[in-house]
Amino acid sequence: MIINGKAFSADGERSLVRVLEAAGYDAGAVVCEVNRNLVRRADMQDYLVEDDDIVEVFSFTGGG
């Protein structure tokens, strides 16, 4: 699978939350798009990703 433009190896099909955590992200602090579809944070635990998926991870920062 591809996460933010970089290859990432996930052993088969897993939940989006587990993949994010394995890749070093805090799943509770990010927003994700899988294959150009926004995944609601409430759905990440049950959303299964596959080896050929493209995942984009976004985080928001404040500033002024």
C-alpha cells in the first residue's frame, strides 16, 4: 500500500487504525482518505484497507 506517497507493507487486510498506528500515526489526531474517499474518524476502526490501497493522511495545525 502507499501512505502519503511512500510504500508501506501491511500484512494483508487490516483496519485503517492498525495500519496508521503501525506507520507511526496517532489515528485519533488525523484525517484519512483511502483511494480518494474520505474515511470518517468514527469509521476508521472498522474500515479495512488492502495492500493495493492508496492512503493519504492529513493533520491540522494551528497558527496565526
